[in-house]
Amino acid sequence: MKSVITGSGIGIPKNVVPNAMLAKIMDTSDEWIRTRSGIEQRHYVDPGQGSAELGMIAAEAALAAAGVAKDAIDAVIFATMTPNYFFPGNGPVLQARMGLPNIPTFDIRQQCSGFLYALDLADSLIQSRKHRRVLVIGSDVHTPFMPWQNGWDVTIGRGDGTVTPEQYAHNTSLRDRTVLFGDGAGAVVVEAREGDARGFLGSRLFSDGSNIEALYVPGAGFRDRPFVTHEQLDAGLTVPVMEGKAVFKEAVTRMPEAVRAVCADAGIEVASLDLLLIHQANLRIIEGVAKNLGLPPEKVPHNIERYGNTTAGTLPILYHECVQQGRIADGMLVCFAALGSGLHWGAALYRA
């Protein structure tokens, strides 16, 4: 029995934010952002639109593509680090609002590796024969991390294009992180198939928490009493902290190691891969991983220039676009790879 992706869909906010719009609220430029990340634009949600809402858009599209009715889904796995509520997670929110049966929902938060871990969990549930059809969602909204005050309206063209000098300076102090992120979601339906050559061939997942401070949010945690304060907000402690050089080094070494490991498990050469779908964090990381593995650019697609880093949304969005563009055909070997906060990383091998 194989676990097969039978349909995919995406949920992309309508507000397109090119780099030039961010230059209105902080000291940055299109050139500054492109040279450091490869990002040209990203999408922002409307006020009141969260990761659950984007996930539902993607899930509806994935179900339609798979030709699967809602009452045929046995379980939901929702990967996000930005749920609508502190608790509960997005799983029951999506289950109720989409009108799914009273099925189990799993909420996981491996950040940028969330969708990769969700795929592994879906495959495990199917291989255990406990479930036959699993809806898997990766969705994140990052704009709430960004303490821009009226800057949101400016970036999506609803404001007057100005912020105060104090706001401009504060926004600039966070630009190394905030320019990288966008909002977006993707979803897939994973089904059990008997006697099918398609499906997941294996995965290798890893964690190393010895340097959590390289990529984490220092504030709004339950080690503090209260867990969030005005002082934390004013100091920017609810905004992710990232040691860019350390993360880059980990990403361009750990992901290739995981890809080689999962290929070795399956008895194939890395060069035999038809596509490598990498978490879209930074174009330099994507190119670095491809170079490390000796894969040509045409085998390592990217869309970070149009979406930025959507965390758990990057892999399913990229997968869906490759399917829509005809870049994934029957029989192809596709490898998913990601690394994110934790650190969590890994790779999964799939035959389309």
C-alpha cells in the first residue's frame, strides 16, 4: 500500500506587496531585499484573515482537485506556527467551518519544516491502516508578527503612504526579518492506494535543539509571568530572532545530508531525482543546497521571488504550482526538503 497525493490547492491572499511598498515604511529598497533574499514581492492577508482561513481556501481546492467529498476525509493535519488562537489549534477551527465529520485533527508546529513533518505523519497514519484519506495543510500568516501599527495599510495601498519618524525607525530596526515573510497556504489530500507505483518512498526527519536561540521568538512564552507584557511588545521580543549566517550554514549542510540519506534508503542516486522541492526561505539557501547536491537549476524550482517565506506554506504552494505547470509528471521522483526553527529538518521522497 502506498500513500499517494491525489489533489492539491493553495490559498493566497489578494494583497500583493512589492518591495517598493515596504520602502515606504522603513529604510529599505528593492535592490536591498533582492540581493539578500531573492524576494521581489509577497502577499499579505486582509485584517481578520488568519492562517485558518487561508488553510480552508487551500483545503477546499485540494479536495476538489482530488475529487474527494468532505465526508470521506478520515483525519486532518494542520501545520502552522501562527494559529488563529493561542489555543485551540487550527485543526478544529477548520473541521467545524468546513463542515467535516467529527474526525481527529492534529495540530503540529515544526515551523518551516511543518508541512514536511505533516506529510510524514499522514503517511504513517495511512501505513498503519488507521486512516485512508488524510487532509494535510500548511499555512502561516506573518503580518501579525510585524509591529508596524498603521504600516499594514500603507503596504497594501490603503493608507496615505506615510508613517511617523519614530515608526519608520522602529520598522527599520526589524527589516532584516520582516522583509522576508509573506502569508500563504497550501494543502494536499493523501490517500491509500493498493498496488500503485506512485506514493511516498520514505522520509528522514531530524531535530537538534542545542542552539534554539539561532531562530526563535524570545517573548510571549510561558516561562514568563505573565506570558506577554507591554515591555516585551515595545522591545520587539515577540518578533522572531534569526542569526542569519548560522541558519544559512545549517540549511546548506543539513538539508543536503537529509536528501542523501533518504535517497540512500531508497537505493537511488541523488542525480536520479527529477525535482527537489526545498523550503522557500532564501534564494541563496536554495541555490546553495542545489550546488551542494550537484543538481542543475531546472531540477530545483523556486517561487520565493513571488511569495517570500510563507513558513509551513512554502512546500505545498511550490508543489501545487509545479503540478499546475506540468513540471511534475507521472513516474517522476520528487524530493521534499526543509529546515526550520527547532532546529527541525529532513527530507521525504515521493514518486508522482
